[in-house]
Amino acid sequence: MTRFVTSFEKLGRAEGQREIVLRLLNRKVGPLTHELRTRVTALSPEMLLSLSEALLDFTEQADLRAWLDQQDARQAS
């Protein structure tokens, strides 16, 4: 039997991903600034997945900021 995923289910998954990544970041680098939280919240599900792997190497919020800046530069080019 084929299962179809509704837009609502996709949205719920994306919100779940976002919440997990934010929790991991808070644990890894401390409470995020409003600016960083806003930037992370705006990421696509694909970028959140990439961030979930990259954050394992972060030690401070500057690492997150550098990663986000790098992603912005890639999208701009």
C-alpha cells in the first residue's frame, strides 16, 4: 500500500526538525541570540539536515554564524 504524505505532515516534520536542531544548538553552544535563532528558523529542511551534522563540530556561536554565512555565500553565487 502506497502512503501519501500531505503538506500538513511535511510542515510538521519540518517544524520537528527545526525544534530538534535548535535544542541541539542550545545544548552545544548555549542560548542563541535572536539573530541566530531567526536565521536557523528560516532554513529549509535540507539545510537543517546539513546543519544537524555540522553542529557536531561547533564549540561556540561564532562557528554557527560562520556556517550560516558560508551557506548564504553559496546560495548567492
